[in-house]
Amino acid sequence: MTRRIHSLFVLLATFVSIALAVVTAAASPAQAAAQANPTSGAQAPVAKAARSVGTIRVDGVLDEEAWRQAPTIGRLVQAEPAEGAQATEDTEIHVLFTESTLYFGIVCHDRTPAAIVSTHLTRDADLGSDDSVLVAIDPFLDHRNGFFFQVNPAGARADGQIANNSQEANLDWDGIWEAATRTTAEGWIAEIAIPFKTLRFKPGQTTWGLNVERRIKRHNETDRWAGPRRDVWVTNLSEAGRLEGLEGIHQGRGLDIRPYVSGGEENKDGKVAGGFDLFKNLTPNMNASVTVNTDFAETEVDARQINLTRFPLFFPEKRAFFLEGAGVFDVAATTSDAVLPFFTRRIGLLSGREVPIMVGTKIVGRQSDYNIGVLDVQTRGIDGDPDAAQNLLAARVSRNVFRQSWVGAIVTHGNPEGAGGNTLVGVDARFATSTFHGDKNLSSSWFLLRTDDQTSGTSDYSFGGNLDYPNDLWDTSFGYRQIGENFRPALGFVPRTGIRRVSPGLAFKPRPGRWGIRQMHFELEPVWVSDMHNVVQSWEAYTAPFNVEMNSGEHLEFDYMPQYERLPEPFEITDGVTIPAGSYRMTRWGVQVETADKRPWVARTEYNWGEFYSGTRRELQLGFTLKPSTHVAATVELDRNDITLREGSFETQVITVRGEYNYSADVSWSNLVQYDNESRILGFQSRFRWILRPGNDVFLVVNRGWLRRDFDGRYIPSFDKGSLKLQYTFRL
């Protein structure tokens, strides 16, 4: 025990030492200038918002006098492919505001308007395959948190919250805002209106962070107003410019009330339910939300997965109430493949069954340099399991330090299974800079967590950290996690306990500038896992000796993946097939080919083969997407495994079919069909959404399923559920 404690302090001391080095780099006088542009040595760009005295009609036509009088904010510069070069097409950006609304008028000149790529109309679609413009704003001016709003030439809207300068775009927050676009002989125009009631900001703060990015898909080109570097992403608000002149703006009372009525039928038992969500600004930067008799009828079903491992699979959260403001609860250096101290899918879902939520309260926001999140939910009992009625709590606070860093703490309390209390407490920190050695990214993150579980009467720790150098030419990292045998976060996700996990990574990504190659990736990502006595349990070394991205957008990759696994006890991988305990050394290979997503059809294939425990495994993944017009899209996907072992042979198969029809950016109809041969259930979901106006929605959702019987191959009904949900937002 003494040795374990000593190892813990040695590891933490190492990460703290590295963190201090990062902080020193981040806080050096030359780099601490609030708006320094490390690429050019010049100041970050500054824009002036012009006040509009007249009414702005959001129609994609900038014909109001206020637009003609508003100056442009300055030119966009290439970040990709030719960093720092002049954009191939000009972009004019104007910013207006009134007391209640912030407006952007963006003119995207294009000398070949027929070549503009625009394939989506669905709300919150991934617009990475289209031409688009994205506006990122930092109303807090804390250089790390904010919002983004994105549109494509067809008028499809996507939005999200930016938390801690995350590189991954989070599309799960739906703000109330408007956008209209129009294609012309000179290109296309986007007009965006964002009510100040949709945002949170400090009263009297007249300067916000701002960045604007345009993608010209046929060139695979990215142009940006501030921080036009390959090593910087647009949601890294520490590199944003400034938007000044926002004087006399108001949020109103900061109160939104969203009642809903939901009616439906499940297994021939009709029901009608009602409830409401309430959102109130406690302070201009702090928001409270209350949900009563919560309904998730409009949520898309999970993608099917078949588990070929000994450990639980991870399914992402999709429910809007839990996703809004979720970034505040993020803990440094924690991931779904090792440990997540707080995982909201533990709330309202139990062993695959939905647990009704009576009432939930969430407080999320920022006060001074503190980020605060509190979530408290009371669930109901369900038939046959009255213990499902539980009160579940999570609270998180972090303090911003320096420009991109924080220190924080988290606590969770409650057990969704009702089998005794469970508490988690933890601390974490992240120290980061995007100006290491002038213009490089460097970060150090670490965490320390402890759980106390009343059911088992045990307590234990988990701790670890990352050192990351994520840059365009060299991308390196080193991670360490230790998860105690009795570490049991009832509101978290931990696939494997009683382990030490080491995960270094190295990628060299040159840009040869010839043969039509945009970038090459030479990657090595080993993972080593041992038990608490340093006995190796498993290891793998993902290697990509050939990984090429073409200028056209096509992708080619060849992988080599040696691995080892020690089974301490027999493992039933599928019904009737049990792999004996023992040590298994395996070598696998893989090939991936993917066409450019800018095309009206996209094909993807991945084939992996090689040794698998006592035999072999061949895995084939196929995907084909057809986009004949902006209104219609269809996708077919197949994931098939053929496994031959000494203990038996079997196959797994998951088939997915998606079909979408979008009458407009406000009216969409999506359909999802899935079948897997493990559950033998053919599932169908049809979702119709009509956005009457932003914040006011009609959802019609149908879920049906059929079970395929083994003895005759017939399908019999398994579940049948339909619901109609109406929600309306009153803003005060």
C-alpha cells in the first residue's frame, strides 16, 4: 500500500512538473499579450459592430440601408491548404446589432457558382461536406467558451456550444436564431440573426471574441478571419479576434418557458403526457433550467453495435436536456475508453429500460473566472423495480487560469440501480498553450478521483494524465491511467477496473505538395494494459505506415495492428462459443478507401483481417451515400464479421439504412432501419420535424420492431410505439 501511494505521488509530481513547464511557456511576457497573433507577429484582427436603427429582415438579401453603411471586418486568409495565402475567393463580412439582436451579413463571392457544394438541409447536419460559413463568438471574452453558428448555401443551420476550446464541434445545443441564404450569379449570401436572449454575456461588456471561417469544398479550402493556421481550429477561442462596439444591448428578463404535449401509443396502450422546460438567467452568465415530466420522444435511437470484447460498449448521449451545457462537466484527461467520472446516460436509463424523470434541475454558467455546473434529477420507480426511483446529483466547478488552462473539482452522488449509495469526488487540472515555441500547441492534463460505494463497502482511486503536442506536422502524446479494482462510479463509465494503462502516440504528417497528395500520415499508437501488479493483461500497437489524404478529398490507408490479450478466465464471445482462458498473440491488417464527401455519391470500404484468439477474423465495413439533391439523401451501411475459431465459427452482421427528405431547412423527415443478427431485431424509426419558427417545434416519431424467429425465419412484432410532440417557447 505504501508503494502504491508513493507511486501515486511520483506520477502526480511528474505531471505537475510538466504542467508548470507548460504554464511557464504560456505565461511568458511575449505570449501573454491578450491578442497576439503568433503566426504573423501582428495583433489579432479587430472588428467594429455597427448599430442598426432600422428593421432588418432576414431573407438572404442585404438590401437594407444599414447593410450598405456597415463596413466589412476585413479579409479572410487561407488556413488550409496554403497557410497564410490569399483566399481563392473573396468574402465580405458585415456585423450589425440592435438592442435585442446581433446580425451577420456574409457575402461569399464565387467565380464559379455552379461548382458550389451544398448537399444538406437538415438542422444540425454535419456541414463538413459542404461549402459553409461558421461564426464563433466568445461573449464572455474568457478565450475558451462560447457558441458557434454555421450555415451552408442551401440554408441548413447548425449550432453548438464551445467548451474549453474543444476541437470537436458539439452540435447538441440548439439555440433560437434565424438564418437565410441566397445563391446569386456572383456566389452566395448568408444573413444570420442571433437574439441576445439566446446568449449569455456580462452586462456592460462591449467587446466579445469573434472568429469567422469559410469552407470552399471543391478546393478543400478553409479560410479564416483570425488565427489562420493549420495548428489552430476555429473553435479555439484563444486565437479569436475582437468584436467591439456592442453598447446598449440587453438580454431581456432571461426567462424561457417551453411547455410540451406528447401523445402516443405503445403496444396498443394509448397515453397523453405533458410537461415543461423552464430556463432562467440567474445572472447574465448563469442559467438555471428545470424540466418536469421530461419527455425524450424526439431523440434518435442508438446506432446498433455488436460486442466482441469482454467489456461494455459506449453509447453517446443524445438527449437534449443533458447535452445543453454538458461541457461544464468535462474533467481533464478523462475519456470513454478509460474512465468518465460523470456519464449522463446513467440517468433515466437502466439496463436498457427507460426510467421516467419526474423533475430535473440544472445550473450551468460562469461567474468571474469560475465555471459552475450542478445537475439534480429525481427519477420515478418503474414496474417491477421501485428502487429505480432515485435522486441523482452531479456538481462541478473549475477556475480559469492563464489563457487556456483550468483547475477543477467534481462530485457525484447517487446510484441509479438503487442498491446503496455511491459517491465520487475528484480534482483535475489542464494547462495548455497554443504559443509554445511561438506557434505550437502543447497541453498537460491530469485527474485524481475517488469513489465510495455503500453496496460493496469499498472505496478506491483512479488517477492519470496526458501530455499532448497536437500539431500539423508532428502530433505526439503520452497518457497514463490507473483505475483501482474497487473504483465504482455509479454515475460514471469505466469499462475496465484494476488496471494501469499506458498510451503513447506519435504521428508524422508531412505535406509533399506533389502527386495530388494533400497530407500523409505515418502513425503509431500503442496501448499497454497491466493489472495492479504490473502483469501484462493486453497490448496493441495500431500502426499506419501508409495513410494518404488527397487534394481531391479521397482517403487511402493501410494498417498493421499486432496485439496481445490475456484471458484470466473463459470468455463466451457468442452463444455456444467460449474462448478458453490463456494468452493470445494476434496480428491483424487493414485497408481503408473512402471517396471525397463533397461528391453527390460517397463510398467507403474498410477490410480488416488476421488472427483472432484461436482462429481468424475477417471484418468488412461498407458504406454508400447517395445525395442526388439538397432535399434527398440515402445511406446504406454494412458491418460484417466472419470469425472462425477452434471452439466454433460464427458471423455477426449489422445493416443500417438511412433515408432523409428535407422539404426545407425547417421541415425534415428522416428514417432509420437497423438489423443485427445478435438481437435478431429489425428496427425502424421515422422522425418528422417541423420547425414552425426557431424554438417552436412539431415532432412525429414512430418506432417499430420485429423479432426474427430462428426456427422459421419469420418476423413477429417486438415493439410498436408512436408519439406526437408539440413544444412552444415563450421568451420573456
